Amino acid sequence: MNTGRDAGLQPERTRLAWRRTLLTLTVVTALAVRLASAGGPTGALIAGVTVLVWGALLVLCWPRGTGTGPARTGGRTLPLVAVGTVALALLGVLLVLRGLC
């Protein structure tokens, strides 16, 4: 009896996880741009930085999410995505603080 893992499903699960990550990043970016667009020059700056971070994360995640090849970052994709996610979270905090002041 073979009790080993089915290696055929693992790549599919990984691709689906990266696609969910891309979808989540896109929704967060769209919401941040929507909130920031009403904030004058500061809001425009925050929206611009948010779109730049999203674009960088899209370039990192796309090969993993579509299965078109290995990541081009030599195994550093996950830490870079984590840094980008933290950057988006900090931009969100700036939006909230800017709205409260």
C-alpha cells in the first residue's frame, strides 16, 4: 500500500494559492486607491505608491500563479511578497490615520 503524498496535486494547490494571493492584493489595491483618490495630493501619492507596490508584487507572483515557470527571484518570492504585503498594510494605516486627523 502506497501511503506517500500525491505529488500531482501539490503544484495545482500551490498555483491556486498564488492566484488567491494575487486576487487579494488586487482587491486591497483597488480599495486603497478608491479611499486615497478623495484625499488630494497626499491621497494621490499614497494611491500611486500602492499601485507601484501592487505592480511589483504582480510581477513576482504571476509566474507562480499561472504556472508559466519558476519565480525569477531565486527562491526569494515569499519574503518579497511578505515585505510588499507589509508595505500595503502600512499604506492602509496611513490612509486610516489621514482620515482621522
